[in-house]
Amino acid sequence: MKILYLLVAVFLMQCSGIHKTYHGYVYDNQTNMPLNNVFVEENLIQNANSGRSNSIGYFEIENNKESIADLIFSLKGYKKDTVVTVWSQHGESLMYKFLNKKSDTLFLRRVK
């Protein structure tokens, strides 16, 4: 019976539309140009996955299998930003950012 519950849980997760990786684009908020080499990491104490954006601002990093974490974006000359990747408002269904099949976008602000 436990195996049946496990199989159903895995099936529901795969059908939920949640991507197995964090992915999306990072742009400059003033010029709307893609940002290359932005460091993106999971906000976890241990075993945090990380990666960098490419020349078109796109990044993709593995989702830690144990949990869904917030993402930290940093690039020299820009304000560091932390993005909440999963939330619920007033008991509604869960909302996701950077985990959907469609890529999300973040605009970083320059440091003054």
C-alpha cells in the first residue's frame, strides 16, 4: 500500500507542471539587456546548487530534490536579490517562480 501512495505522489508531481530545474532569464532593469555571468544559487545552508547566466541572460540549475528553495541572484555592480520561488496567498493553490515550464524573468538593479 505504501508503494501505491509513493507512485501516486510521484505521478502527481510530474503532472503538476513543476519543472525539475530552476530556469529563467536575468536582465538589467534600466536597459532591458540580458545579463551575462549572474551567479544564481539556492538559498540553502547545505548542498545548495548554483550556476551562472549565459550571454542571453538564461540560467538553469538543478532543483535540490529534498526541498524547493528561494534563489539568490548576484552580479558585481548590481544589487543582490533573493526571490521566493513558491508561495500561497490566503490558502489558494501554490504559485511557483522559476520552476514553471515557461521561463520567468528577473530584472536586477544597478548599485548606485
